Amino acid sequence: MTNRIDRRFAELAETGRPGLIPYITAGHPSPETTVPVLHRLVAGGADLLELGVPFSDVMADGPVIQNACQRALDGGMTLDRVFDMVRTFRQDDTETPIILMGYMNPIERRGLATFVDQAQAAGVDGLLIVDCPADEAEETRGALAGHDMHQVFLVAPTTTESRMARMAPLAGGFVYYVSLKGVTGSAALDADALAPAISRLRAHTPLPVAVGFGISTPDQAADVARVADAVVIGSALVKALDACETVEAAVDVAGTFAEGIRAALDSVGARTIEQALHA
């Protein structure tokens, strides 16, 4: 069976449609909001979903997601509850890919083999482990190999050619290009610098390239979509959800946010398959 991430990017390439990958933190702003918000994001135009696993030391994330993780933990979030949320989501949506984003500590505490078994059983399609780069991923990739799950790797503006070359054959699903130096939520996106950087990355891998960090507005998303296969937006959405006191409010905010970004991405226009793969 083909991984849902592969199927979705193949569908996007066939239509020339830029992908939208919103990020939310599981359990933020409350555990009750997560599954309804995920469904509303899909209804609003999300193609893949990135679900953050709350952790107390999110070193790659800025204040917005740090706060969301702490709020989720304070609200009683656990790894088991994250898996339960994915499982519940899958009752009504068996097609939208879900990537868990997190850190090695919770995985190691659970035990890698057990974690991967439980993630697959819940309906997870990929892992983005911030502190497990390709150079250190032999064990995790081995565990994922028999479970039809991908490990997604991050590539930064500072990543060297030799490191990209080592990462390329190990990556699965797509490659996540970090658009700037710094943590999530930074505001210094330089869209003009993306084209040559992504072209450099594509020389090493045939996988789709998704761009995240520093993207917060529809216009920025559209600029990125002209050169990338997908756009990842996290901090701006998490910040918008932060003030929601009810499930209904969170669902409304998520829907409005996704629809605004989706409209901007669609305004870029359909690309040919060749353009989508080699923008």
C-alpha cells in the first residue's frame, strides 16, 4: 500500500496544485478542539496535516509554539492522547496524510519500536523529528521501514552540499526546507532567496519540497508556492487559535485561516507536472 503522503503529492503534481500543510499543536488550545480543527482545516483546503506532539523543550520553536505546547501539557496532553486524536480523526478521514512533528525524548521514553507500532496503528503517515537529522536516523528509519511510514527531514539555509547529499537517499515523503535561520514564527522570510536555495536542494533529491518557518500571510504563502511544492504554516495559525475559548470558535478560526491561504495558493495558478517537480 502506498503511503498517503506519496499519494497526495502525486495528486498535487498531476494537477499542478501547490500543497497546503498547516501545523497545529495537539491539545491546543484545548484537547477537545484538536480533531474538529483538523477536519475543518481539511475542509478549508489543507492537503496534508502536521500535528505537533507537545513537549516541554521545543528547541526549534519560537514563543508561540512553546506556549501552545506548555498549554497543551498543562491541559493533560499525553502521547497516548495524541494517538487517540489521530485514531479518532481517521474514523472520518482515511485519506489526508498526517505527519507527527516532535522531538526524540518522548519517542525514546516510549521506546522506538513501540512508538512506531502505535503511530502506525493510529493512522500516522510520517514523522518529523526535529532533533534526529539524517546523519543520526539509521535506527528510526529502520523502525519505520516495515510500517509504511516516512521520516521527513529538515534542510536549512546553512545545510552544506555534502550534508544534502547524505540526506537525500534517506529522506521519505518530502523534504521540509526551513526558509530562514531561526525558530518557528520568525518574521524575516526572504521569498527572493528561496528559488536558488530550492533549486540547489532539488539537485540532490526528486522528492517534493515543502517550505516552512516565517510564512504567516496569504501573500507570503503565494510567493513560496511559486517555487515550492507545498507551504507549511504553523505559528500564525497556532497564534490565531490561542485566543479561542470554545471548540466552535477554534473551528471557525481554523476554517477562515485555511480558506484564506488556500485561495492565495490557488491564485498562483496550476503548474504543469514538469514545473511542479522542477520549479
